[in-house]
Amino acid sequence: METTLTTSLSLELALVLLVAAIIAVPLFRKLGLVAVLAYLATGVLLGPDGLGVVSDPERILGASEIGVVMLLFVIGLELSPVRLALMRRPVFGAGGTQVLVSALLLAAVLLAYKVQWKGALVAGIGLALSSTAVGLQLLAERKQLNSDFGRLAFAILLFQDLIAIPLLAVIPLLGGVKNETFTWSMLGHALGALALVWFGGRLLMHRALRVVAGTQAPEVFTATALLAVLGSAWIMQQAGLSPGLGAFIAGVLLADSEYRHELESQIEPFKGLLLGLFFIAVGMGIDLDRIAAEPALVAGGVAVLLAVKFAVLFGIGRAAGLAGSHALMLGGTLWLGGEFAFVVFQEALRVRLVSAENHDRLVAIVGVSMALMPLLLLALDGRLRRHDARHPPAEPARYDVPDAASQPPQVVIAGVGRFGQIVARLLAAQRIPYVALESSAEQVEDVRRSGGRIFYGDPTRPDLLRAAGARHARLFVVCTDDPDSNLRAVRLIRRLFPQAKILARARNRQHAWRLMDLGAEPFRELLGTSLEVGERVLLELGVPPEVAADHVRRFRDHDEALLREQYLVYDDDAAVVKSAREARADLQHLFEADAGPPPSAAGAGTTAGADPVRPASG
């Protein structure tokens, strides 16, 4: 009976949260506000100080932190180990500077407020930390993760995650309590967990994904993707480290994998839903009673927090070479408090470094800063847009040969078999950025061994196309072997990107006509090779090279015109056959008009008429 009641309450709570999010997010989007603010507002409304639907937000917060874990996994997929090594200077340089300077300045303010120095130092460090979930989610929503300030913001957030464990180890020492959270055994477990996730991931995850991809079972691949994320997070958590750090390392290990985009598309729905639940739980934890009791003090604390961190971040951005507007955006992205501050403040309260009253005030300040963050960033962004409108930037330099490794794809190739490989190799030779998608794991492995930029996944799935950066593409080349899959991919691309230019492989004339119905430009897969063979036959029979080349060119022009003519009546078999016969006669007359027809004219005429008479094979 008790179990049934608990299940019923859990289902009701889940339904309430989902319905509230479904209503709030579209409403806030329509008002031009980001989704994070909608989730926070939903949490405040449903929390203990709102309607009271949820009285224990900590329980929801603990479960929803899986969303943050998945967010860090997806971020890790965007970073290869080589790129991560190159980021060590911004991570430890910019990140370390931001935490140190912000913590000292904020601790000085707390000292002036009569907080004893140990408590002020710990609280200052907690306030110096920013919200990884909010910051990265806002950057992702605004498509700014790959901007110069977005990369620097990520480096700073990564450093903040790395110092979390040492910080928790130091707090009991400062409080004069025996450090129960840190021993040499704990250090050994932490290093062992890091080694297990890193080396085990490199040895096992790629092999496991290759085997699972070979089964062609999407649900098994989804389960494997979730296992990679949650398993890495669990190993880190068991060693006392951040589970998000484990998921991030797993993502980094798979960043160079051919399965990267498929993994991202599988994790994305879970990540978005659980991350929304996380922000709802954060909103529930905002102490409205404390804000109502001391509005001036909380408002002043929020103002000091934002001003200090914004000034420090702006200075770091300028020192790192960011433009003034981008340094402002860096400050506006990370000046809020972070969810890890709640953990720091709770630990400081446990060892009596801060009083219960100051703990509640600090929690309220961080919660309000997180709630105000999207609105403040929106206002800052609007001001910068108005400034840019008045002072348009100079046109950036253009390069004839873009760097394929650092730019979004200009071309998306769907299917990299015999046909698509040639297109991919030609683009690679010109250093034109492209992304190729292929649903055959064996084909992916073969092409990647030769250095091709190809990823495993079904190109007829919208989430995979989005994960591969299809919104940036100027051109889609659909080269899948199966005509039905080919048509599904073209239909999907046309629906998602109505203005896209699509070049598609066609099996025969009927297939080409159906592609033309969808607005794609068809390329019959054997036409070019057949014409090359036909030209060689004419040469072997003694036809002069210039005459053979001219005949092949005119045949091709004539056949392309016939394809377009028959497209208008292709659903009428009688009309197609009639036009084919007329075209054969026209082609024969065209060649007979030449002076001195070649010895093979009769044979050539027969061959030329074969394709139009049997339109299904050309």
C-alpha cells in the first residue's frame, strides 16, 4: 500500500513538472527569454515557498544532476585530447586567476561585514564559482560555445570543476575538524578512478561501440551510449570525485571517434529533459522567505557578487586578447553564482565556519543571481547588438582555402560508399570542411583508416543531422546506396532546411524523377562511367578522338534534355515510351547529319537508343 502511494505521488509529481515545463518554456520563448529562466521560474512557482507542490527539492536536485553529467559528456565530445591539451593555459591560467582574484575580493567584502576570516575565505571561494550548467546551457542555446569567449568561458568553468575536490578537502581543516573527506587512501582511489576511466575508455569504449553498431539495433546503441556516460560518472563518484568530470573525460575519449555525432544525437533528448529538471530544482531551492525578510541585504549581496566577478572576468577577457564586446559577454556569462556554492556553504556550515543566518543569506544571494542571470545576459546582449548596429565591424578576411578542422561543415555527405567517397576525397583535397555520415560501421572504419572525416549514424535521422552541424552546410550531397533511404534523406533535408541545395545520387531514371519531385538535382550513378566506356569503344573502332568526344558530349546533352522532358509525364508509361522512341530517332538524325559518319554509327545509334527505350535502367 505504501509503495503504491509513493509511486502514485512520484507519477503525479513527474506529470506536474512536465506540464509546467511544457507551458513555461514556449511562453518564455515567445517573450524572447531563454529556456533556463522558464525552468527557474517553474521551480520557484512549484517549490516550498511557492505553491508548495514540492516540499523536498533536494531529492529532485540529486536525481536531476544527471542532466549536468550528460551536458558535460556532450561538451567533452566537442574536445579531442589534442585540443584539450592545447587548452591547458586558458584552463589553469585564466581559470586559476579568476577563482583566486574573485575569491580574495569577495572574501574582503565579507570580512568588512564582520565574518571571521576563515569563513570569509571559504565563502569567497564558493561565490567565485560559476554555474557550469547555466553558463554552458546559455552558450549552447545562443550557439556561442565555439566563439572565442565561449571557449574561454568553458576553460574557466572546467578549472572550477577541477578544484571542487581540493576545496572540499580544505574546508574541514579550516574548521578545526578532523578531515574525514580526505586521506591518502582517498587520493589513491581518485587517481585509480581517473586511470580506469581514461585507459579503460580508450581500450574498451571504441571496441564496444563498433560491435554494437554492427548489430544495427538502435535501442542497443542508445543503451551503450547511456552506459558510457553513467558508468564513467559512477566510477568517479565512487572515488569521491565529481561525476560530471568522469562524463566529461568519457566524452573527450570519444571526441575523435566515428560514433561521435551518433552518441550526441542519442544523449541529447535525455540531457535536455534532465537539465531542465535540474534548473527547476534549483528554482525550488531559492529561499523566498529570506529574500522577503532582508531584501536590501540580499539585493546588495547580489550586486556586489555580480560587480566583482564581472570586473574580474572582463579584465581576464581583455588580457586574453578578446575584443571589448566579447570580454563583456564573457563577464555576462559567468558573473552569476554556481550550484556548487550550495555544497561549499553546507560544508562550511557543518564545520561551523559560517553561521546558520549567514548560510541562508549566501544561499539566497547565489540563488537570486542564478535566477537573474538570463535576464541580465539578455539585456547585455541587446545593448551590444545596438552598439554593433551603430558601429558595424569590418568585414572579416576571406581565405580561399578554409581550415576544415576549425570551421563548421560547408558540405554534408550522406552515404560514403563507392559514389560518396569520391566526393569526400575531392573536398578533402581542396581543404573544404565537410561532414560525412554513413550507417555501415564497416564502411566507416574503412574510410576513417584512410583519413576521411566520416561519422557513424543514419543520415535519415533529424537529430543526427543537427548534431553533425547541418544547419551550417551550404550543400547536401546524398549518396546512399539504397534508393528508399536516399529518398528519405532528401525528404528530411528538404523539410528541415527548405532552402538547401541538394545533389543526390540516382539509381535510374525513375529514381531521378522522384528526386526532382523533392527539388533535388539528380546524378545518375553509372551515366558518367558508361559514357566514358562508350567513348573508348568509339576510339577502338577507329573514330577520331575529337569526333568521339563530340558525339559523347552531344549524347549527354540530348539525354539530359530527354530526362527533363520525360519528367513532365513520367507517371504516364505510354507517354514516356513515345518520347523515348522519338528521342532515339532524333538522336540518329543528329549523328547522320555529320559528314562521313563513322564506321560504328549504326552500333552507336543502337546503343544511344537503348537507354531512352528502357528508361528504368538509365
